[in-house]
Amino acid sequence: MTLRRRVPPARAIALDDGALELRVEIGTDGVARLARLAAAPGDGAPGGRPGWAEVEPTGVATGLPLLDVVTTGSGRARTGRRYVESATGGRMRYLDHEQREDGPWWELRVLLEDPETSLRAECSYRVLAGGGTVRATTRLSNAGRTTVSVESVTSFVASGIEGPAGALGEVDLWWAENDWLGEGRWQHRLFRDALPDLNRGVHGGDSRAMFGLTSEGSWSSGGFLPMGAAVNRRTGHAWLWQIEHNGAWHWQVGEHSSTGGEHAGRQARADRAPRGYVALLGPTDAEHHWRLVLEPGESFETVPAAVALSGDGLEGAVARLTRYRRVARRAHPEHERLPVIFNDYMNTLMGEPTTDRLLPLVSAASSVGAEVFCIDSGWYAELGQSWWETVGAWRPSASRFPNGIVEVLDAIRAHGMVPGLWLEPEVVGARSAVASSLPEEAFFVRSGERVIEQGRYHLDLRHPAARRHLDGVVDFLVADLGVGYLKLDYNLDVGPGTDAGGVSEGVGLLGHNRALLDWLDAILDRYPGLVIENCASGAMRADFAMLSRLQLQSTSDQQDFLRYAPISVAAPMAITPEQAANWAYPQPEWSDDEITFALCNALLGRVHLSGHLDKMSGSQLALVAAALEVYKRIRPALSRAVPFWPLGLPRWTDAWLALGMRAREATYVLAWRRGHLAGGWPPDERTSPERMVLPVPHLRNADVASELLYPVLDGAAVRWCHVLGELTVELSRVPLACLVELRPR
């Protein structure tokens, strides 16, 4: 944006498209504040066309400044750990703004400047037309003559999470714990339990407290998903946010005076009801060893963050964020096709593929309807060799494939399937020849020493030699071997990053993260038909920065099909259904109920089939084939559906679980009855009823036909009550699961 002129203060820019209200006000003090951000009254359906308009300012300085930026030379105006109280952010003054239309987006960019340091900030708000979602970034530029050391800068900060006419005592805070094998465990807590009312009227000032989550290191979701929510349980107003970054991040919520500005006065601040704020950031100095030195003329842009707002509770916000994800990601035909993928790893070959082991699996996978066959880890390691510490060259093993791996790839193609291979591109084993053939600068280093983690080095994709090496690997696999599917894994968390190039570790890690995204974009530009799956020890890097580019996301490494069920149920909170690759690994020694339960885990996402199909009986293979036939029938609807949860988001030990998908053609409901799980089941939940009522409120009073799609076994029955909008599911045995279709007559 080119600065045109300084404009008078006291003005306002607003948007109201029937789904979202956003209002930026510039007060008489010159501070630009996000005075209002809320779901529009009535929570209008997507499809409207927004437009920015200048409106009369209210004259009341409400809301927070548009950004918070902590600089070493200025620090915070008030000591604490809150990212709403920086001295530099409070000094920023409005210079100009610009608005434009960009396809389905309307963008507002507001330019600010700190008169003391000449640090400029451009705050961008991209609103999806009629979608109820805003995407925000901040660009800092040093327009002065001296360096500025930046310790943090918000991608997005705003107040009002309690909703219009709401109070903080009515708000629930939501977040998701995301451990290896236990992904997507959503938790909630009352705002006032996390941040008690301290009687601001007595103290005359805001609390110093905040409630926040931080992801450290190179796994963006290694402890928590980069998401959160605030829901007013009385009014239904909900904020749902995601930080769109494949590395370190931090978010926090807290409260502040509803009358802003240092001159508002102690009594004025104390008399006004507090408002809740949310601040969303990428890496910071305090949390991630990120300190950026901006030389004169240099600039920096934050990682993006998106916020979906709804007046229809958390599920309404999830629906809006799901639609946003579909618009904001890279277009790819995979999102419409949803082919069935067989992968040889989980509970099957477990990283020990050979020609003799694979060929029977290829035939069996084809016979039940698989459309992609991916050879997972181990294909590059010689028999008897430790493949973990020798990765990096990515050439097929001669001992595993005596006639070459092409023999297996050709067999996959001959059975009508697309061949795929597993790859972990960012690591090089300490015993690999690549570790010595690449320059030292192509690896992560700290204090002059190469970083090693679990016998592996980490490539730094900022360096051209590292990128050239990986480009050569991909060209060999795709162009020479004809692989059409790549599963990209990432099994290391290498800590705060790299200080190569004389930068802080966090700056180095962010640089690599962004270089990785550029590399992925370039691969897909070069091979537009290639399908790439994102995996990191299951889902330890399940973020929208990756998912906006890659076509699938592994949801877990969990090998227990009973414990996989809650992971499958929660996955659509973070991943669109057509990208959520859920494992289904039926085994020949299992009962029919166990086989169908495991298959149901994948039927409302992407089917990641595995298991020893080559050893199954004809009747068992028929159960697998029937599940895939049903899946292929419903998958066109899944690519447009939005999720809902008839029993709420799952707890890890729930005896009954349910997930729904709401599409234009029909509504699909999956129900699981797990019963008692050994180890960790509360005593009063060791038994579960045979019958469960599942509310489907959007179909209340609708004339729909209910059909049990899968499995067609005795012991499962369903009944629909249109007056109440309730589906009653009866599962007479444990474990048992079923998929139900509710279709308008």
C-alpha cells in the first residue's frame, strides 16, 4: 500500500454482510482500534457480498489497538505476560487505509506508525464474502534510520469474545490437547474459573492474568492444536480461531477495560464492564527464542491467523471455519475425488516391506476397491540395516526388491491403483552418506554445532543445497519411478530452531518453516497431479499452513481401533472431512464386529486402509469391500459437508461416540458403542446402554428416510423421530458401530 496522505482522526470503517460485523474506529487520539467484531444478528447464511464503508465514528474509545508489538527498546507499558500492553503498540497512530476486492475476499489494510521509532505496521483483514470468517496478518516495516529489535508481534488481537450483550461469566474457553496417539482431545473451562473476577472497581486496573497455550519447537501440534475457541453458552455467540503456521505459536485470552486509552481515567476504566480479548501470535522471544532485528528499510510479515464467528454456538463456528478452509486452500482435484488409499504400514508390515510381502497385499487391496497403494517406510533400507539413522539418500533397497522396486510399482499400476511412497524429506540420518556430502550450512546448527536428535540431522531449507537435494529426490520418485502419491512424514521435534546466519533460533526456525512451504508449493506447481499426504508421527504438525497446500492429513498413529474412534470423531474440528486420513486396519483374527468397527472409523473422512487383507477369508473381505462401496457412494457429499456432534465433542473414555456430516444431499451419522476400555475407565462408566438417542436438530420436523448403510449385520437398528429431530441407534453388542443415512424423501 502506498501512503497517500495523512487524514484527519475520528473516523470509522465498517463491514456488515449479514454474516459478520467488523468495525475499525480511529479515535481523536489517533489510535486505530478494532471496536467491533461479531457474528451479524441473525447469523445470515453464507453467500452475501460484503463491502467496506466509512461510517460515523461513535466517539467512544472502545476496543484494543489493532496490534501489539513488543520491541526491546520500549518493552511493555505494563509488566506482565499479556500481548495487549506493549509500549510500541500503544504508540502506533493511524496513517491511512485501503480496501479492495480479491475474488471471494474483501480486504481492509490499515497503515499505522510509531512516531518514536518510525516503525510502521500494516494490519490486514481479509473477510470471506458472507462466510463469517476473517483472516489477519501484520506487516512491520522499519521506516526509520536505526535498527529496531522486535520480540513479538500479534497476527491478530481483538476484544469482545463474550459476544454482543454478553458477559465474561457466560463464556467457555475451548482448546485441544494433541499428544502422540491421543490427538484432538478437546477440553473446556469456564472463563471465570481460568481468570477469576478480581474486583477491578477496588483496584482500578486490569488484571495481569491471561489464559494461554504455547507450542514450542518444530511440531506445530505436538502438545496442542493451533486452535482455540470462546463460546457464550447463554447467547450462542462463538469465536473459533486457528493460527496458520507449521511451527511455533502462542495464543492467549484475558480481560481488559472496555474503555481504552491511557487517558480514559482510573474510575472510567473501573466502572465499565470488562471485555475479553484474544491475541494470536506466531513465534515470540519469551516463548520461542524469536527476536528479529529489523534494519532500516527491512520488513517482516507475521504468520496468518483466522477467526470464524457464529451466533449458533461452537458447531456454527466450525461450519464456517470448514467452509473457509475449503476456499483458502490450494485447489486440487483430490479434494473432489477422495480415492481409497491402502497403506502397508499400520498393524501390517510396520516398516518392513519386501516384494514378497507387498505383492499379495497389492492384489488383496485391489480386490476390495482400493485406488491408491502407498508403500510406507523401510523401502530404502537394506535388510538387517537400521533404517532410522541411514535415511537421506532415498533410493530403493536392492535386498528388499531383488528385481527393483519398479516390479512392485508396476504391479500396483496393473491392478488399477496409483503407486505411492513414504518420504521424510527434512531429516538425514547421522550414518547416511548425505550427512557428509551436503555443506554444513545446509543443516540446523546452534552455537556452531550441528543439531542432532535421535540419531538424525535436520535439513535447513533456507539453504539452496538442501533444496536442490530434495528436488532431486522428488524428481527421481515422481518423474523417474512414476509415483503419484507421496506420504511426507516428520518424526522429529528439534527444539527452538537454528541460529545459522547469525539470527536467533526462533527466527531461523521460522525461516525454515516458510522455506518448506515454498518448496511444497513448487513441487505441486511442477507436478500438479501429484497427491501429497501430511504426516508427522501421526498428527504432530496438523496445521492449516500445511493443509492449505497438501491434500491429506494423517490423524494419528494410534494402533488400537477402539481408541482411534474418538480421534476420528474429533478430527473434523481441525481438518476438513475430505483431508482427514483415518486408519482402518481390519485383521483376519478379528470378529466381524471388530472388523466393521475399525472400518467405520474412516467412513466420514478419508479411508486409510491397512491390515493383512491377503490373509482374510472371503466373508471378511466382503465386509471390507462393502464398507468401501458405501464410502464411494457417499464421498461426493463429504467433500461439501460440514460436521456436527450429536453427543458433543468426545471424551477419551466415552462409551458411546457419534459424528455427523451435514450435506445438501443427505445427513450422515456414525455411532460407535465401545463399552469398557481396559485401563482408565471410570467405575461408573464400565457399562453402557444398548440404545442411544442422537439429536439431529437441523432435521427437526423434516420428512426424511433413515437407512442403516453399514454394516448390514444383526445387532444394529435405527429409528428416526421427525417431530423431535432425534435418531435412536441400538447396538446390541460391544464393540459395534454403524453408519446411518438421513435423506429427504
